[in-house]
Amino acid sequence: MSASINGDLTMRVAVDTAAMEWSPSPSGSVWRKRVHLVGPAEAGQVTSVVRYEPNSTFHAHDHPDGEEILVLDGVFSDEHGDWPAGTFLLNPEGFRHAPFSKPGCVLFVKLRQFAGRDRQHVVVDTNAIGWQSTSIDGIRRKLLYRQSGYSDVVDLERWEPNAALGSIAYPSGAERFILDGEFSDETGTYGKGRWLRFPAGTRHHPRTVAGCTQYVKRGAQAYLASAVANP
């Protein structure tokens, strides 16, 4: 049976994952907080914060339409390696693994949003790459994923203290997940653990006092199903 959590792509969404309760997954030692779901409960497009308890395991499984992981805390492992906090992974369509975590870990995860068998398998140690300047004063960036033929781009962004960014537009929509610090705009203030989705055509005027670090994805809504049918 199909389900929807924040499935209307025309709506701006802001979810405080820190205030959410953990829900069980099919593995008894893996928990999740779902901020987005369209499709069957265990086989739809989904965006979640996921927690592995120490010494937890998950059964071997394939990844139809791919999987994206940003390790937020601890160490995430599978038969391909051990991935500490700060690791970004894109496991493309056709990838198979049996994940586990010895010390436990917390992940930001996106499933079934990366159709295309020619997508690259990506592993980035974000702690080992430097921040790059951008065209906007006060913003530096680490590029995590961009591939010719696909519109989605993933970055980490760091906003310096007291940065006022002016008018920021999202012609193709965007998502932000706050990793540290906070920022404000005309609709509110967003701190660590907030997930935001901006519909295509959105514009806002963000600013930050203390500074912040964010995961940012742009151009991905072309690959998302919507829970609201087009008229």
C-alpha cells in the first residue's frame, strides 16, 4: 500500500528531526526518523535519519534506484569498508551490501532517488577535502556529487558567522539538512537536525549569526515522485 510523508513537492517543508521519536525498521536494532516518503512503506522513495545501535546488523539487500548516505556520527560499515562520520556514499542502482555498525552510528539516508545504472559509485571523506570559495560572500562549499547527464548536485555548505546571503533562488528546488549551527529567514529559524525542502521557483533571504554547516541537494526533484497528481 502506498503512503506519503511530505510527498507534495509543491509545498515548502521544514521538519525538526531532533524533536521526532525513533521508529523501528525491519531490523530490530536499526531505528529511523522519516521526513519524506512516497510509495510503499518499505519500498518507496524515502529520506530519513537512521540510527544503528552498537553491534547492529541489517540483512543483505539490493538498492533499486540507488542509495545516498551521509554518516553523521559513529562508524557505518559493510563488506566494502568502514565509513566514519563525515563519509558521503552514493551506492548506485544495482549495488548490494549487508550493512552493520560495531560502535553504532547515525546516518542521513536517501533511498530510491537515483535511477540510472551509469551513475558513479561515490565515496567521499568530507573531512579530507577543503572548503572552496563561492560567488556568494560568506559561503564556502565542498562538492560531493555531480555527474554529467544528471541534474542533481550535492554539496556541503559552510556559512560564516554574520553572513547575510541576500536573495537565494531555487529554480529546480532544493533540500537542506542542518548539520551544525543555525540560520534564519523570513519564515523562521532552523537549527541542527532541521530538514528543509524548497519547491522549484522558491526564493528566500537567509542569514546566520553564529554560522552553520549544511548538506545541500539541488536539482533532484526531477527524480522524485509526488504524492499529488498533476491536474
